[in-house]
Amino acid sequence: MKEYDLIIIGSGSGMNYVNAMLDVDPEMKVALIDKDEPGGICLTRGCIPSKILLYPAEIVRDIEKAGDLGISASIENIDFKVVMERMRSYVSEDIENVKHGYTHIPRLDFYNETAEFISPYTLKVGDEIISAEMIFLCTGSKPSIPPVKGLEDIGYLTSDDVLKLNELPESLAIIGGGYIAAEYGHFFSAMGSKVTVIGRNPRLIPEEEPEVSILAKKMMSEYMNILTDYEVVEVKSSSYTKKVIAKDRQTGENKEIIVSDVLVATGRSPNTDILKPELGGIETDEYGWIKVNEHLETSMDNVWAFGDANGKYLFKHVANHESTVVYYNAALKKKAKVDYHAVPYAVFSYPEVAGVGVTERQAIDEYGEENIVIGFYRFQDTAKGVAMSLGDEFVKVILENGSQKILGAHIIGPQASVLIHQIIPLMYTDTQDAGPVMYAMDIHPSLSEVVKRAFYSRVPVNEYHMIMQAYGLE
């Protein structure tokens, strides 16, 4: 049996501070284990490859809108294979750089194998048995597959599989109505597929504020068919097509969708079935995510779980934050706590969606309706919005009444993933005060003005909903 000082399972954010730890301790020996290509899910089959694909899709949509500005433009051809190979080329190069780095770090052994616990602090890796008194579990996640009748028989795609495609599906049914469905629905429809999104929730991207979801569905329905509140009950295949049978959850009536391919985008699930954490004394929840405390330590001393493994927030930037907390606690022996009060996110659909902090409902539950105010402003009511011929896209901010403390913010519109960064840093100050964004000068005209004006347009909750009704967003 080989003994190490640290075992890391997963080569994504778990590697963030390894060089620092090796530099501090010249005797330290590390085992890095990853059953897949090195670099972590974000690089190999998650946020990096998907965003490389989504940028060409954004350009397609912008060209399609050129006519609104008096510009006659058309797309002669989209070479889908070139779009895909460009993505794979970038990703492959990065993977090779990561692999080269791992194999040249002194005192680090890289195992490209599956790992499983056989007892506390001891793992079987390929044909080897290894142990360590400190373990980082960064095991990531995998596509979640729902128990739909016939699904395993038809040959479906997941967000992993689409990255391998060379031919554009002529038509595509996407099972699921969340972030992944919205992004890949945007991509494949922009490339030329006839896309139908089938979500079981009454709203598209149901994690969003209701008014954001309503507007997102309205705008995205211009380029793909979106069915919400539908349950996929069965799928069948023939020689050339696949049939998806979806039941309206309100009426019970069935709808048949005939497509060339099916993409399952119903969320993510843990990899702990492979890891067998119970043999290592590590507790998991009912879904299989690894349980951690506020310091990100598991039920076993000096065994830490972060990133997708703990199931808290499945974002790379959260994993990076968590890796810092673990470094402080495991390596520096501090008692740092993980902080999720202002987790930002973005959906790179068309239009983009972004948010940070709490939802309106969460704010009301915590503070009471009378103690919060909501700011709202539409892009089209700014000079830059007029210049860009924008419509009902908007910024919503949620504040504590009287203190100007920012509790949350939600944006739907162009560059939402960028504009939200005017707000994120303020939420990491001691007071979370909106003052700096309100009183600082914005370049005029610029998109950033829509954020400032949302803060200046605060109203009580009931007045806000009257505005939403007037705009048809309730």
C-alpha cells in the first residue's frame, strides 16, 4: 500500500492550492486521481466548451436582428462541424497543458483511474491501494437521467455527448426546462435545428424569478418551441426518427413530438455511486451528495468535499471559493466558514439571464414584505437600450427598506452576465450598501445605466407587482 500526505479525487478546483501546499511542505507527497481527462468538468465538458459553442450562436441571433436596425444581412452557411471542431481544439489544447502540468509536479502522482473507498482514509485506485490522513473529495457530477419509459432504448444525448457531435441534428427534443436546456436550446436552434424544449415545471428556468421566466419563455419562443408543465412519459424510436410523448400536467392530454434526436437536460447527479463513500465512513444525503459542515469538512476528520461533490451550488466559481475555504482549514489549520450569501450565476441563453443573492420570495420570508423594496428598470428606457432596439428586458434589484442593503439582483437582457458585476462586489462589503452604484458616475449612454436606474426606481412590493401586471409579466 502506498501512503500519501494528501489524496485528491478530481482534478478541477481541488488542485487550486496544491502547488502552494507542496512549496510549504518539502516532504509532502500527493496523489491526484481522476477517471476522466484532467482539468475538471468545467474545462472538459462543462462551462468552457459550452460557452465556446454559445458565442457563435449569439452572433447568429445578432445578425438575425440586424433588420431591426435597417441593415439587410443574411447568413449564407453555418459549418456546424467547424464550430464543433473549434471548440474541441481549444479544449483539447487546454487538457494537454493541464496533463503536462500534473505529470511534471514533483512529489505528485497522477492516477488516471477510478477510485473507491475500501475503508476510512484508504482507497483502491486501479490495481493500487493507497491511503492518506487528508483527503479532498472533488468528484464532480454527471448528467441526471430521468426514469422515462423507453429512454434507455432510443439512444439519447446528454450535455456530455453533444460535445462529440459532427453533424447538426435536423430536429431536437430537449427534455428539461432549466439552465442547460435554455443554453443548448439557444445553441442548436441558432445552428439550424428545429428545437422543442419540454419542461415539467410550469415555468421555463424555474429557478428564476417568475417575471424573468415569463419574459425568457416569451423571447426564446421566437426561435424554438417551448412546452412547460409537460411530463415526458415515453419515448420511442423508428429507423429515422424518435417520438417523444409528453403529457400536459394540467389537462392530462398527450402531445407527440417527432424529432431526429433527443437531448436529456434534467440536471446533474452525484458520482458517489462510484466512490462508495460509506466504506470510508463518509455520510451522504438522500440524493448521494456528500454531507459537509460550514467548514466543508465531511463526517470524517480531515476529509473535505467541495465543488459539485457536496451538491450545494454546481458552479465553477463556487468550487473555487470553496477550495479557498478548504485550503485555509485543511492546510493552514484555520476555521474559515463557507459563504453563500451572494452566489452569482448566469444563463448564456438569448437573452442572457444573470442573478446574485436572494429571490424576492426568500427576501420576504426572511425580512417581511413591509421591510423590503424592489427596484426595476427596462433596458428600452435607457438611451443605449433605444440605440440597440431593445424591448422588455429588465433589471430587478431587491433591497432592505431604509438601509439600502442589497439583498439580491436579477437581470434579463444583453450582457446580463457582465452587468451583474456592478452589484456583486457591493454584496461582499460589510454593509452591502447600494450607495456606490447609485452615486458613482456611469458613462452615458451605456448599458450600465439600466442597473443604476433600477436602484433609483425602488417601490414597495405591491406597487412592483402592479407594474409587472401592466407589462404582462405576471
